[in-house]
Amino acid sequence: MRADAVMVARSDLGVELPPERVPAVQKRISRLCRQLGRPVIVATQMLESMISAPVTTRAEASDVASAIYDGVDAVMLSAESASGRYPVEADKMMDRIIRKVEADPLYRNVLDAQQVDALSNRQDAVCGALRDIARTVGAKIAIAYTSSGATTLRAARVRPQTPIVGVTPSLGVARRMSLTWGVHASVFPHVKDVDEMVSVASDAALTEGFASEGEEIVIVAGMPFGILGSTNMLHVARVTASQKSGVAADAHAGNLAGRQGVLI
């Protein structure tokens, strides 16, 4: 798949397919994107009734929840926020549905049951191990160093229980990563060695508010640093307070509410 991300626009699918086929195709596309590590957005007619009403229907709430249980990266409002009478209420409703689903113990069970096998390459093997090691050591957060965003996509593909902070020197890459499931993107300068990597990872964990001093974090990166496709290292470290490494930017422009999010 050559696409950087995929949008499942159900209204467009409905032009090409009969209505009864759209749900199955939506799920197949979502599953394929998960297998290939591509962000997938489910969009259009999510909370259609809120174009003209301040509350959604139960069927629409179930539709949104079903997409989240499928593990999609984002659910998107369209006419509800673009031309509807209640854009703020629609946004808040979408956010509440997302948060309720993610707080449901069944949600994690469903994600685990949908777990995809690691692709047969070094990079995916390392990121696959990230999920198991983070759970075993009780890590508070996973830090993914990336120049292109590929390492973060691979880490998100296995849906770890910990949040992921994608650390990159590129603001453009950080903005693209913000679309991805569970990823909080931050811009930090390039690192030169492992010690500096751990220091920057600690700063990122503290800055994002996911970990406190002394707590475990798991770091995935590639050595030599800055070389595309070099993901080959997984490091467990403890957060240590240090002089800030010079946060260049906190790349949450176009933020996604919750872990999947609402694009407005």
C-alpha cells in the first residue's frame, strides 16, 4: 500500500456499493490498514442527526463506538461541524463516545484479539517486542525516535497498552504522526548518542506528563541515529529529571481528541 493514510468515507462508498455492503468493507479496510501500519480514518455520517439536533441517536453512538472497537486511528466529523447547527456539541459528543469506549475493559480485550503478526523484517520485530516489554516492565510510556515517522507507525501498529510519544526533529513529521493511534508527537533536536537519547526521552515523558521521575519507560530507535529504516534498538530506562534538552515545539497542531480523536 503506497498511501500514507486511508480515509473510509462511507458516503462515497455508498455511491459504489449497496448500503448493506458498506459495513463489511469498512471493517476490511480498517483491518488491512492495521496490518500494514497505515493510519485509517472513518468519516461521514458519524453523527449525522447532530447537523440539526443537539443530541445524537443511539444508533449513531453505536456506529462511532464500533469503529473505535475496530482500532481505527481516527473518527471524523464532516457536515456536523462544517455546516451543522451544533458543531461544538457534536465534537464533545464524539469525544465522550471515544473516551467511554477506551475506558471499557472490553476495548483492550478486543484490540488484543485483533493483534496482527509482526512483518518479517527487523524494524517490525523490534517494534513488536516493544509492546510485550512495555507490558512486562510496567512502563508508563513508549518513546519512539523517528526521522520519517515510520518507527512510530510500526510501534502504533501493535497497539501497546502505553501511550506512545513520537520524538522527531521535524515539525512536519510530528504533525503527520499526530494522526496515528495513541501517538503524541513532540519535536526535539537530533540526539548524538544513547545517553543523550535517554535524556531527551526523559524530558519528553515529563513534558508530555505521562511519567514521573524514577518510572520506567521503553525507548525504540535506530542506530546510527538519523538514518532512515535503521530501527534496531529497544532500550528500557528510568525517567530522570535533567536540564531540558530544548523543546523546539510541541507538535499537537491539529490535535486529535482522545487516542483516536476527532478531526474538526
